[in-house]
Amino acid sequence: MNILIKTKSHGDVKFNVCIGGLISDLKINNHEVGFYFEGIEDIEKLDENRAFFIEIMDRFIELDEIAKKSIVENFNTEYGLDIKCFFRELFRYKKDKELLKIFGSNIFDEIKIEAFVEKIRCVNLIIHCNNNFNISFRYKIPDLKKWHMQSLHVKMNRDYNVYKYTAYL
């Protein structure tokens, strides 16, 4: 079953109903972003929260910037340990040619966090409807084929305040 959600920024967006939620892919700034509304089991729950979902899709670019800015601001804090862990893991194999091509260096300490953040892309945005409508941005470095499973998640609450980072290595 498919559901259409009308947005200002993206027009009619077709969502597929799947086990545990709704899923759709949108092309934003020339890259695909998967939107997943986890925990939407019926139309009634969708209708109750439709305005919030539309707001998130329409404000995606702004929210993505908030998440990325928080990565830069918290990189050297105790709060940002998972951020550092994610990026350090990418540089474990210092002789890798992909790192040189993407970052211009294969030495972690030579790269500024702003350069990292410029390269990462949000590949999935998940709204956890069963968990107070928290939002997860899943970031990856798209050109690193060797590390296609590694991702950094930035979690926001419903008020768009970042509260947690998680590295999946």
C-alpha cells in the first residue's frame, strides 16, 4: 500500500507502507535521503502526526545543518566521544588511497572537523514515533566504499535539540 503526503518543498511524496512504518526516498541537494517514519501502523496515527512529518521533510536542509553544526561544536568535548570514534575509525588504515582522494590526507590529526562534516551526507532520516518522536540523522561518507557500513547517528528531540551521537562501526 502507498500513501501520498503533500509537502511544500517536495510536492507529493509517495510513502510505502512497510513492516513497522512508512518509508520513502527523496532527492535533496543531488543525493538520496531515505525517510522512515518508524512506528506508524495505521492511517489514524499518520493523520495525528502528518503536520509534524511534513514540517520535518520541508525543513530537512535546515535540520541537517543544525545536526552538522552540533558535530563541529561537540567534536572536542566529552559529549562528542562517539563523533571522534567514528572519524578515527575511518583513519585506522592510514595507507588507504580513498582517504587521500577524499580528504587530501590520510592522517587523522591533520584533518579539521569542518572538512569531515563537509564530506558526510545524511543517507537516512528516521523519526521514532514510538519514542517521543525523536529524530535520527544517519550520516555516512558516500565515497568510502570500504566503509559502507560505518555511520554516525545524530539524534534530536521533537524540539530539534541534539541530545546524542552514536557511532556504528
